[in-house]
Amino acid sequence: MLVYEVTNEKTFINAKRWMEELRDHAEPDIVIMLVGNKIDMCDRNPSARRVTQESALRFAEQNGLIYEETSAITVTHVREAFENLL
């Protein structure tokens, strides 16, 4: 599970590097989920979003990743993210 903040583009860029590191060092059949966290901040202030859902989903599709957006604060989609990973 690679988690980045939807309000911080740098974390999304880092997630790309972490994915490459996982693929370099993990089993070849590893399942990776990309999780955009802190969507609660965007619900309160849409201009806080720095990584669009579309760009993250496109990246996930291009790299064969499962994708979910969550909020650890409001627990939005957290359970679903773990269930989808299984």
C-alpha cells in the first residue's frame, strides 16, 4: 500500500519512486495499492487538492495498481481500501 496526500503533490511524486523500489525488491507478483489520503481536507476546501483524482487514477491504471481515495480522519473508504487489497 502506497499512501500519498491528495493535498501535497510531492508525496504523489514520492509514491512513484516508492512503487519502483517495491517492484525492484519485492516478489514479482506483488499487488500494490495506491491510496490518496486526506480527502476530508478537500471536502472542506476543494482548492486544497493538489493531485487530481483523474491523474492518480491514470497513473494507477498505467502501472497496474489498485486505487482508492481515503480519509484517515473521517475513516472514509479506509475499510474498503484494505478489503480491496485482499
